[in-house]
Amino acid sequence: MARKLSLFSEIAGLIPRLVTAGVLKPIQ
């Protein structure tokens, strides 16, 4: 269970980066 939670927090930490990358790339 702890492993799943840490994996989830890792993915949750990546989502904002993916979103900002997806938003900024078309603008540039």
C-alpha cells in the first residue's frame, strides 16, 4: 500500500510538469 501511495504521489508530481509542457510547447 505504501508503495502504491508513493507511486501515486510521483505521478501526481509529474502531471503539472506534463500539463505545463503541453501548454507551453505550442506557444513557443
